[in-house]
Amino acid sequence: MKNVYIHPTSIVETDNVGENTHIWGFTHVMRGACIGANCNVGEHCFFEAGVTVGANVTIKNGNELWDGVTLEDGVFVGPRVSFTNDLYPRSPRLAQAAKRYRTRDWRLPTLVRYGASLGAGAIILPGLIIGEFCMIAAGAVVTRSVPGYALLVGSPARVVGWVCQCGKRLDLAGSVATCPDCSLQFVKEADILRPLMQEQVAS
């Protein structure tokens, strides 16, 4: 591992940590986890085997990522976000549930797509896809997959608006929106918001 900073109080059992990544105090990364380049991992975090983190990801203090969680490039995870990977959890040591845990079919993966942000204390149920550049508000409980660029609040979380790639909230005029900060333009078709490429805007 080249140019990786690991705080002396942390335990990093994997060799799959990308260049220029910083892992701060009292964090445990298990063998079999993978963290990309140029990431910043806060204190008191835990990465189970089977976790995949892309490049340029920020993970704040107090996060636990379980087997099956994948964060694509550029994701932001606020403090104490709760990930899950089992929709009907029981102790595998409980005799009545032991049969279910003999295989790994119980595990439901979670995918957080490029550029998405998860606010402090959000809860992400298993088996979901969190769309690119979406914004999950602090404390939201996400129970279903989220479209890209959506702004979600509440419990259960619901779409209350849309955000730009830079994070600013968008105001739709009919089916189109222009970011007030970076001027990126968007069009909404059904329940999907997508950015307009420059050549589309010119035409």
C-alpha cells in the first residue's frame, strides 16, 4: 500500500487500500474489504469482509459497513449512518434460525451509487440501490431504492425534491431545472431526473 496513512490505533487487515487514503483512529478494516484511492475514513469505523468502497469517498466517524455494502466513487457517508444486510435477522446460533444461515442467500447487498450523500444518522435497509448524486437527509429511514438526484427526508423516507451534482436544491419549472449555483441543466421524465449534456442544451 503506497502513501496510505493508517492511525496507529487502527486495525487494517486488508492489503486493498488505495493510494492517498487516510484511515483515522480506532477503525477496524477486516481482511476481504476493499477501499479505493483518495478516501478519508473517520474514527471508530468498522468494515466487514465483503465491503467495497470506491475512490474519493468520505466516511465520517462512527460508521459500520457490513458484508455486501458497496459505495461507488465520490460517496459521502455522514456520522453514524446505519447499514444493514439482513431483512429478517436472527442469531445464526439460534437453533430455530440455523438452517437459514447455512448458506449466504440471506444476505441482501446495498449499492450506493456515484456521488450520493447519506446524512448523519440515516438508516439504509438492505437490498436497496441509492441513486447517483441523491441526497438522504439526516435521520431518514430509507426503505426502498432511491432514484438519482432525489432529495429524501423522513421515516419512511420520501422524495421531497431534487438536487444538483454540486448539492444545491433544484427548482423545477415544469419538467426542466437549472442549478442556481453551477448552472447545470436537468430534465425530468416521469420519475427520473437526468442532466442535459452541453450539446443537448445548445441544440
